[in-house]
Amino acid sequence: NWWQTETGGIMIANRAGILAALERAVARVGRSDAALLVAFLDLDGFKAVNDTRGHRRGDEVLCQVAARLATHARAGDVAGRLGGDEFVLVAEHIPNQEIALELGRRIAVAVREPIVLGGDRITVGVSIGLALASTAGETAAQLLHRADRAVYAAKRTDSGIAVSAGPLHALGVRAAT
């Protein structure tokens, strides 16, 4: 359930691993005053990397993005590649929405930094949807869906980050400033 990047030997979860980690984290929601955060990252402009520089270079970019995401994971957090150009960070014990937004901002800055590979300078953007859960009642699939929907709201913002703080039936997505 783990995928090792070619750069730095950093291990991140593959799709099965990140979904399993999310299931375990959802089972623990409500046991503390802090929230569970699902940060859903969708790379912007990645298709152009594959189209213009080839899939091998695209794979190298994905490894760099994975490494950058992993450096922002705290002990106990799980970072993973959901598939394609989508990544997820599952972070427990997030004290409030502002801390979640700050984490999202730091990840966005890191991912947007140019990637230098063999003389190529490659830049990709990122849209990040944040979903928080502080009480039991949502499934892992529902929480992931909220984060995914927040990504689409994030794509329409200047910051590229949006947060969904409530349950799916009361989706309150707001853009980060």
C-alpha cells in the first residue's frame, strides 16, 4: 500500500493505502476536541507536462510533488497519491479551521515552486480542497467527496484553496483568502 518516490526515498501511500488510512482516521473522529482534515490536491497544468515533456518527465514531477507533500506531513499524518495527478493528506488532531488553512497554504506554496529536472524548469499549479470533520457521522467516502468538491471551488479562487467545514448535506464551501 505504499509508493516510494524516486527522489529522496520518501514513502507515500498509494490509493489503497490512503483510503485505508482515511477509514481508520474516520473511525477515530470525535474522540478528541480536534478535527480530522482531508486535504485533496489536484495539480493544475499537469497534463501539459505529459504532453510536452513526456510521461517519464511527468512521473518525475509527480515524485517531486509527492516529496513536497510528504515534507508537510506531521508525525501520524498520511500523505498519498489517489491517482493521476491527485494527492491526499489525512491529518488528525487539527485544532481549528485556521490551522487547516495554514497547512493548505504551506502545501500550495511548496507544490507551486518550480521543479528542476535535468535542466528543465517545470511549474505546476495546485488546487486544494480541505474538508474537516470533528464529530462522527460521516463515512470516509463522504469526507473525501467533500474535499473533492472543495477542490472545484478552489479552482475558482485566487488562492487555489477552499474549505468545506460542515457535513455533506450542509456543504459550506468557502474560499481561502
